[in-house]
Amino acid sequence: MAEVTLASGFPTQLAIGALLLIVGVRPWSSAGTLSLAYLASVLLIDTAVIGMFVAVTLRRRGDSLRRLLTGTRAAPREALLGAAMIPLVFGGAIALMGLLRAVWPALHNVPVNPFEAAIRTPVDAAVLGIAAVIGGGVKEEIQRAFILHRFRQHLGGARVGLVLYSLTFGMGHVMQGWDVGILTALLGVAWGIVFLWRRSAVASIVSHCGFNAAQIIQFAVFGS
């Protein structure tokens, strides 16, 4: 459970955020928008920390990060599956968001997504895109694979882990709104199911990275 808690990213992001504050990197800009320097630093540093933690922890128990992420399936074929999922996931997310806002408008409690508000120039979009793909798509699927693996081994089964971690995953995004939190939790379920089905995280990583990149393009070109 301690390994799962550390791998979740909450303790590490709090520690990294505190260190950034100490050196003078603030989470909010003078204009009141989310600081891209702070956000990108937290996401990218946390990716390195989580990646090393998971790799070392697995090795201590005779396993490897590569085996966890790729399993026995051919990575190129899994990557193609993940790429094929991107439009389905993105389109489904848009449809579900529209349904949530129509059925329960109060869930849309954050009028402007802070990530969207942080994008003011093409450079901002590029920086946020890199951070979202690496610190979101790659890191979060490494976390999900490791946590589901640990639940499957020791903590009541992968299904229990899928439900609990998906709820936690959604709660980690409520700063963007309750509707986004719910949508993110459901996306976490979908990507977790793909990992458990394929016994490989490659498809989930590619799908998640593509989804995050599409979101940044949406914010930069079309707005919310």
C-alpha cells in the first residue's frame, strides 16, 4: 500500500511543488492564470521521479518496468491499437461532457479550464502539450499499470484497484471542474480496462498521449 501511495503521484507532486515554491517558482502568474513554468516543472520532474521509483521498486522484487509496460505483445501492434483509439476516446469524451452539462449543469463549476487559460501563445501551447503528453499520457499510464499490478498481486485484485485508482484519478483533476473530474475518472476506467485486457500499457499510453495532445490543440485553436 505504501508503494501504491507513493506511485500515485500525490506525495511526490506535493514535495516537488514545495521545492519549486522555495526556489521562487509560483503556481499562479501575476495575471492570475496557471503558471506554465510551474505546471511543466511539476509534471516533468514528477515523471522522472515516478519512473525511477517504479523501476527500482519492480527490480527489487525481481520484475522490470519494461515487462510491466509491454508484456508479451508486439509493441508496434499495440501502438497502432492505441492510435486507433484516439478519435474514439476524444469523440466519446466530447459527447459525454456535453451530456453531463445538459443533464447536470452545476457540475460545470469552473467556467474556464485553467489549462486553457494558460495558453496565450503558440509557444505556451507547445510547452503545455509536451508537459501533458509526457507528464500526463506517459507518466499516468505508468502509474496506472504499476498500481493495478500491485492490486492484482497483493491488494484485493485488479478490479478493486481499477475502481479505487480511477476515482483517485478523477479527484486529481477536479481543479478543472467536477464535470472534468467525472469524465477523467471514466477515462481512467477505460484505459485501465485496456491495460488489463491487453496485459500491456502501450495502447493505453499512445491513446492517452494522443488524447492529451488533441485537448491542447482544441484549447489552442477552438477554445473550451
